[in-house]
Amino acid sequence: RAGKVQLLLVHESDPAHGGCDFENFYATTPEDLVAGGLYSAPAVELYPQPHRDVSLALVAKTLGAVRRTLAARLSLDRLSALSTV
């Protein structure tokens, strides 16, 4: 609480994966954490299919992932193939 740590809140909303309503977190989170800004950044919600892949891509993007071009993917595939020879 004293240090500055960036958090990524990911909310599982799919009941098949143990998901619940986000309001449950407000009811169970200690007040000092809420007052300290725990929920100041928006959470990334993990939706069930057919939107699951988009949700996971948003999590990856938030963590710093970048989209590779087709040329970059092909180049990496060629390098991988060469390293196994």
C-alpha cells in the first residue's frame, strides 16, 4: 500500500470458469483498499465465447503485447525452423 504498484484487474465473468458479478468484489474488498484507489483503473472483463478471444487479446494488449505483421510472423517461423535443423 505504501509503494506504487500498477495492477491489472481482470474480471472473469463466465460462470463456466468460476466467474461472478463484479459487484461482489466491492462487497468483499476492504474499504481502505477501495479508498486507496484499487478500482480506479477499469478492469478488463473476460467474456464467454464468442467474445473470449477478444477479451484475452485486450488483456494481452494491456500487458504490452503488440500485433505482429504477417511478414514478422513468417520471418520468426523461418528462424524457428532454422534453429531446429
